[in-house]
Amino acid sequence: MKKKWVIATLAVCGLVLAGCSTGNSSKKEESKSSDTSAVAKKQVFNMVEGAEMPSADLSLATDEVSFSALNNCYEGLYRLDKDNKPIPAGAAEMAKVSEDGLTYTLKLREDAKWSNGDPVTAKDYVYGWQRTVDPKTASEYAYLFEPVANASDITAGKKATSELGIKAVDDYTLEIKLAKVTPYFDQLLAFPIFFPQSQKVVEKFGSDYATKSENAVYNGPFTLEGFDGPGTDTEWSYAKNDTYWDAKNVKLDKINVSVIKESSTALNLFKDGQSDQVTLNGELAQQMANDEAYLTIPEASTFYLEFNQKDEKSPYRNANLRKAISYAINRDSLAKQVLANGSIATTNLMPEKFIYDPKTKKDFVKEAKSPVKYDKKKAREYWEKAKKELGVDQVKLDILSSDSDVAKKMLEYLQGSLQENLPGLKVSVSPVPFSVRLDRSNKGDFDTVLSGWGADYADASSFLDMFTIGNSYNRGNWNNEEYTKLVRAAATTDAADEEKRWDDFVKAEKIIMDEQGVVPIYQKAVAYMRNPKVKGIVNHPAGAKYDFKWTYIAK
């Protein structure tokens, strides 16, 4: 997660995001006024997360919980504002870009400091970027640096990190060289993986860096407190950072986070006034839908089944088997009856209402519409073909997932419907803690994994890049050379031609959906119970999910 995982209008490349208000679409406006004259004396916000934080390291984070924490405790050159547009943050102004689109020059704020009082300088950005692309760091997100000059060769071990296309011209001037024109580069600069890091602090703590909140320094609106271990700690806080350059506009003194995986327990905490925000699913979401505190927020996030195709003998390399499974899933029923939180059924990898054709303004999903739908007859036909091709009468399938309430219910639903619609398919389920699910996914220790991906930035590449040959996020090792060729053309030869680039992406989406390289299930929305006195939370449909810089508690 996705992450979650990840939005602004891409005027340069012509990929336009719809509904760019605040990312908050609900029954009522989350905040009808930005007036803070009625601010409560006690500025403490208590919230519930559904999973532990797997990493507090900017170079190693990969998920929604971690990125939300990092986005609030750190700050990069840009920050996405309330309209999901990149605005200067660590930078004093927007970058000056050369005519060929390959050189970015940025002036930094001279009043930006780390929480230990040290100034944030250009060298901190250079070090942070170099650390992330260094193969020794083993960052799964290093591939996002591909647009930067020499990044690909560095991550492949062919060049030294010092050759990365970023340099400190002086203490407060950065120069970034790109290897190719990148229409969404401004968005990347607002994403946590591109934030600065203090070399002094990283080297001081070594392998213990960021494993606890005190083993790091922060330059964002808040500092991380009480975090005792990645993947295990169930309580931590964000405290107002008094050294932050814009501290005067940060109203909250503290945000307390508790990990609660059971929706019923979380709802009880909300009703008892012990939490100001919890997420709901299924029956509980339906029960609370008319409450004044209830709201739903759509996300640029797709959940899908990914099959382990690494082994040449893997039955999941059989396209007919994957199609049989896909056609056997009643996505509408799952979204409406199991999730019941505003999430919608989907048969596309790309989310709806995310990006639009630069020429016709048509939704990407409508142009690249998947042929898949719930069809028991077709599912059986593909199933019989698969068994014949594989030379088997039965196939065993284990589905790996996180162990949240909603994940367990989805697993139960999928297990029942797949076994009912595909006789001879024996389905087992493995719900595990979120951090374990990530670890097993990364190691390829699964048959099938229920994964989610939230866009890191508002561009088709945020989804389609993942399944190119050799990408670290292609955990199931689905390989299609034509697909990879198209996605890479969009990033290179066609990068400056928005119509050709768009066409490359549409064709690529059609290929992966025609083969069901992954099986999309639903596009995520989140149902919340949120204290009406909590104002100004910004939910980004793409990128880091939460931004609390402008949040406050009203009287």
C-alpha cells in the first residue's frame, strides 16, 4: 500500500486530475470554513490506524501508514497543498527549469531547521537522495529516482552515488539534472522518498537509525514521539515541532496514534470520546452512515490479487487460470456487502476519475476498459482450459493478506466464492500482520497476495511502472515484453509528446488486463467517523495520505 498510498494537476503533461478540491468527497464538507478564530484551547487529536508502521526511515518506507507519518514529521522541497498542488516548502520558491526541461535549480529556505537545531541545507538533500539510490540501502522506492541523471546506473551498481544528478551549488542552492523530461517531477519532489536526511544523524545511529523515534531528527511540522519499533509498536505520537519554519501556522500540539485492527473496538473508542477519528467497514459503516460524524473519502488506490509466477512450474503462469479466478469474483457484491464503505468494484488496474486523456478529456479507465466481468459460465470455461493445459484436476491456492478486520472478511468472501464457482480449486487463507505481509511479499513467499496500491503521484506511470520486467514492486514476476516496452517508451522516447505517451499507457493497461497479470478487485474509499470539531485535515488521494499541518480542534 499502498501505500498508500499517493495529487495535483499535471499541466505540463496534460494528465488532469478530477475533483482536485481537497481529496475529501463526503456527505458533508469536512470543514466549511478555514476560520480559526474559534480554536479550542486544547489542541490534541487522537486517531486510530488499522496497522502498525513498518518503517520510519525515509529511504525504506513503502506503505500508507509510514508515508503519512513521514509526510507530517519531515518536509521536502515541495508540499502538496489543500488543493493537492505542489507548493514551495523546504524550497523558498518553485524551481527554475531549463528550456530543455532537464535542469531544475532551487533556492532553499534559510530558516528551515532540523529538530536538533541544525540548519537544513542543500547537502541534506544530496545525501538523502544518494542514500536512497545506493544499492546498499536496498530501497524498494529507489526506482522513483529513475528520471534523475545516473540514478538507474547507480541502483544497478554501475556508477557511484556521487554521480547522481543532484548537487549543492552552495548551502541553500540545489541543482538537479534529469536524464529525461519528466512531466510529473514536481509531484515527486513532494513525496517523502525525496525528502532530505541528516548525514550526521544517520551515521550516528547506523543500523539503529529511525528504528525508534529518538534515533532521528525531523524538519516537518511535527516530530515523531514514542515510536519503539517498526512493525511492532501500536502507539506513537506526532508532537508540534517548535523548530519548524512555519510553526506559527501549525495549530495542533499533539496527535496520538493507536493501532486498532478491529472496527468494532475502534468505533467504541470513538463513541466513548477516546478517539477523534476511526475507519469503518462493512456493517458498521452501513449502521453509521447517517451519523453527522460519518464521511467517506475516495482514494486513487486499487486492490488486486497478485500471483507468484517466479517459478517456471508455477500454475499461476497460466493466463487461463488467472482469468478463471478473475471472472469468478463478484466484485460488486464484495464492495457493497463486505466493504460497504464507498469503495467501488473495478476490473482495471488504474483507478477511475484519476487521470484524463489530454486531448479528449475522457477518463483513462473508459478508454482502456477491461473485458473482465463477473461471469460464472466464462469462469468455468477458463477453469476447464487451465486444468487441461496444466494437466491437473485440482489447484491449491493460498491467499496471503494482512490481518485487519476488513481483510479477514475479504479473504472469507474470496475463499467461499472461488471454491463455489471453480470446483477443484482448493483455497486457503493466510491473514498475517501488515508488516509480515509486506515482508513475505517482498521475499516472494506467497501463492497469491491481496495487495493494494495507492498512487504516489497523479500519473499513469505510478501504477503501470510497477509491473514492468525487473521492477522491485513486480513481486509476482509477471513478465510481458510488449507491456514493458510501452511503459518505457512513455518514460523516454514519447515523454515529451503527451498524446503518444497517453496512447502507450492505454495500450499497456489493455495488455495487463487482457492477460490478467494481476486481478483488480476494488477501488478503495475510506469511511470515517471523525469528530466534527476536527477541522482542516487534508486527505491526498495520491501521495502521502494525511497532512495535518493545517488541522485544528474547534471549540
